[in-house]
Amino acid sequence: MRQIQALIFGLLILMFSNCNTISTKHGQTEDAQNSKNITTKDSLVFKLEEVTDSLYSPLALENAHDGSGRIFIAEQAGRIMVLKDGKLLKEPFLDIQSLLVPLKNVMTDVGLLGFAFHPDYKNNGRFFVHYCAPSKKGFNHKEVLEEFKVSANNPDKANPIGKVILEVEQPDKSHNGGNIVFDKEGYLYLGFGDGGGPGDPHGTIGNGQDLNQLLGKIIRIDVDHGKPYSIPKDNPFVGKEGRDEIWCYGMRMPWRISFDEKTGELFCGDVGESKYEEVDIIQKGKNYGWRAMEGFHPFDSTLYAKGGDFTPPVIEYPHPEGICIIGGYVYRGKQFPALEGKYIFGDWASKVFYMDKNANQQWVKHDCKFEGNTDNKFKFKINSFGIDEAGEIYVVTQNEAGAISPSGVVYKLTLANQ
């Protein structure tokens, strides 16, 4: 069994229209089989334009949607850097290295995993960071969601004193989850991995299927009310068995979730165990199968045989084609109309894909063709994707392994033939 550790290249991992239900008592449905779209090629020719380099193991890229045009880039070891007017500022926006588990320049799944700015950041200066901290309870470490605020005197500096919102103990160093996103109602979403180890070996059904655990879930909370947060009343498990924070479950390692700004659909790249990678479109209360299933396929035969309503991915691809999916974004920028509505994503093993719907409204995965690089393979590893205020997409990469390797490069994704 492959560890997700291969993905996190300095953390690297650190993932409905056809969201029909699979009945596990009858195997794969015809819809599920039809959804395993083959990779296709078309006339689009992509190009990567370098934006900045010399970053230390960059893992996330966000914008503050405040009209400043700045891009913020998180490094695994605990810094958030600012790209302003095309130049990387020397001083970090935020430095929380002292809060993190100790890191060495080796591949590891821990560190600063993701961050997001509050929808009203322009007025309230609030932003949220997801990171791995030492545990005092005998676990490997703990996942922390913490709120910070921008400095009152300098928009390019944050106040380093934050407020802890949520802590989740982690039994293993791997499968820690990833980024933070907000929906249009202002609710915060955060993906947690299954707790690590091969095959989600936690309990009789694994953390992914255990509704009393936040691990292996995507959660949804209200950070504008309550102390330190409250539960939206329409969360699916309010008043039922299970943690009220849970929005969906059955996740293995959701490495990068994002909303389509036009449709409101929540896309997720969920990293597979040993054979398949998948893209899910997340819906309220749905079970995405792990560890009973990996992609469209049974994984734990005993758990699978018990039956259950599992929501299949919209696409999957096998490991000969990649090893660790990196979730991306639906393109809603203005610069390249030919990309409108296409979901851009990739694989840690240096490939970029996109998917769109065919004439039958089924999602189809395309292998991107790049100028001067027709086989869609690069020497760098892809850690993440991000977007600027205009909706243009960026690719966050790293050339050499290690959690504090100064080989990080950010590229803007463009089209060469438009």
C-alpha cells in the first residue's frame, strides 16, 4: 500500500453531475462504469509562465479578494509570503514556524497545510490557517484551525497572535487534509484526511466511515458566530447520529477543495490508496466510500459487502497514469475564454489535466498538451493550484524534495494558441 507521503513533496499530499448512488450489494452501476472517462486530447495548447521562485516548499496559493491584486503563497514550514506587483516581498505576511511540529528537509505530511481569507477580509482583516502542531495527548500531532488578523498598521503584515478555532488529534503523521474554503453564505469548509496509515486502519470501519470522528470528512462551520464557532442549522447531521460539523464523509485524503464560482459546486481531489485517484463533486451529507471503496472499486471487501449508499466520483484514473491527485479549480477567468467552465487539476507526478462535460453531460478527463512538452510530463512536482482575483489559475510546484527546500516555483497557467 502506498503512503500518501509520496504526494507531499515537501508536504505533498498532502480527493455530479453523475453523483448517482452506487448500491454496494450489486457492484458498479452502468453509470459508474460510464463515468470512468478515458483521457482524451484536443486542440488546446497550454503554456506555463513563471511568476516567482525561491520559495521554500510552497503548498498553497490564495488571493485576499480585497482589490489589492496581491497573491499569498504558503510555505510548508510555516510562512505565508506576499507576491505584490509581480515581486515577492522579503518579509513574510505571517510566520508561525514556532507553532508547528519540528520539520526537517525531508518529505513529510505535516506543516502549514492551507489558509483562506474571510469573505469580508477587506473590512475585517480576518483569515484562517490550517497547520500541524505538537500534541500533548500522546497522538502523533494535532490539526489546528486558527484565526489571525492583518496588522492595523501594515496591510502586508499579519498579527502573529491568533485564536484557535478547532483542534483535531491525529494518530499518524500522514493524511492530514488540506485547504480551507468559504461558500457564498460565509461558512467555512475544511477537509481532513483519514488519520493516516495504510487502508484507514482505525477501528472496525475506519475513520472515513465513522460519523463520530472528524477525520476522513469535510466539515462546515460558522466562524462568524459562537465561541469559537457555531454549527449551521442545515448541516446534514444536526439532530442525528454523527458530529454536527460534518458536511460529507468517506474521504481518504481531500487534497484541495474549491468552489466553482459560477455554479457553486464544490470540487474535491481525493487521493487514492494504491490503485486509483478520483475527483468528487461534494454534496451535503453524501458518503464518498472510503474505505469500503477506492474510486469506483471495492477496497475493503468485508465493509463493502455490508452494503451502503456510496456516491461515486465524477472521474477516476489509474496509477500508471499518476500517483497522487492534486485538486484544482474551475476556470472562470476572462483571459482565456476557451477554458471557461473547465476544471483544471493535476497529479503530483508532474501532470496537468482538465475535465469538462461531453454532449451526454458526462465529465471527461483530458490530458493537457503543453507548448514544447507534448507528453504532459515535467521535472517538477505539483503541490497545489490557486487563483488570483481575476480567476486566473496558478500552478504551485517544487523541484527538489524536502519540507524546507528553496526550490519552489509558481507558474501562471496560460494558453499558447489563443
